[in-house]
Amino acid sequence: MFAKTAAIVGATSTALIGWYAHGLHRRLHTDPLTGLANRPALQRAFTRLQRRARPGELVGLLLCDLDDFKTINDVHGHRIGDEVLCSVAADLAGLTAGTRDLAVRLSGDEFAVLLPGLDEVRDAEGTARRYREALTTERVIDGRPMQIGASIGAAVDTAAVTSLSALLEHADLRMYRIKREHHLTRLPADRTAQPTARRRDLPKEAA
């Protein structure tokens, strides 16, 4: 009887430990606001991809930044800004559903998508255009129509020899070239606040 009870207690404890470990892992690799994967999850996925990559296999990375997002926070407050981020994240989750691609929120209004197993370099550019078209849309946030624009830069390299930091850097440079060319975010009029143009420190190579 004692042995049976001890076995039940042991099995229960093991199950609880497993449940806790799974929950902890999920929390550590999930963005709490949007539910997307976070930066540690991106690094983990890239490392796993790199270990399994075939010789010459290409990997791509998209870096997405919302145009003039600071203006949204300045004019309407951070609650509305958070709702915009969640709306964009939901679209990214939908775009990557059923694929090997991984959508990630890096920080603030900056998102990334890991593109494993590309056949050609141009595949990443085509995906970037498709994502940009899908994300650049009018969103109704708390009853307010907002035309949100997204700038997306793409980087591609051989999976076995590149690094995640290199892909992020190259995608960031391309994204800011695109961002300078178009700013598509339009906000509803608010006479009580003066919007402030967004400014972010650029990488030295883009200065």
C-alpha cells in the first residue's frame, strides 16, 4: 500500500514538474503583450536551424518596424499603442500560420520573421513585399481608424556560415532605407495633442 501511494505521489510530482517546466519555458520564449515568440525564442530557433542546415541552404530574416509609431503613443497614449501592436502581431501570426516561418516581437514596435529553407535570395524580397502589403492597412483601434504603415527589410545568407546578429544588422539597414522613402501612418485628427515625429538612432553604417 505504501509503495503504491509513493508511486502515485512520485508520478504526480513528476507531472507537476513537467507542467511547471513547460510553462516556464513558454513564458521565457513568449512576448507577454502580443503572444508572439520573443528574441530568445528567435535565437533558439536560429541555432536549431543552423545545426540542421544542409550545405548551401539559405536562411532569410525580415525586420519590420511600424512607421511613426511614436506618434501613435504621443497622440493617443500607450494603451492604444499596445492595441496596435497586438493587431499587427495577430496579422503576423496569421501570415506565418502553416509555414516554417517564425514571427517574433523583438521590442517596442519592431518585429522579425525568420525564413528558413529559402530556395533563392529573391524569395525573401517577395515575402517582404507580401507582408508589407498585408500589414499596411487601415485598422480600427478603439473606434479610431488608423492607416498603419510598415517598413520591412530583408536579409538572406547561407545558414551554416551566417549569424543571427549579422542577419538582423543587414535587415535593419535595408529597412531604414525603405523607411526613409515612405511614411504611411495616418492618424485621426486630435487637436489636443501635437504629434512628435519618431526618431531612432540608426546604425553607424546608415548614419
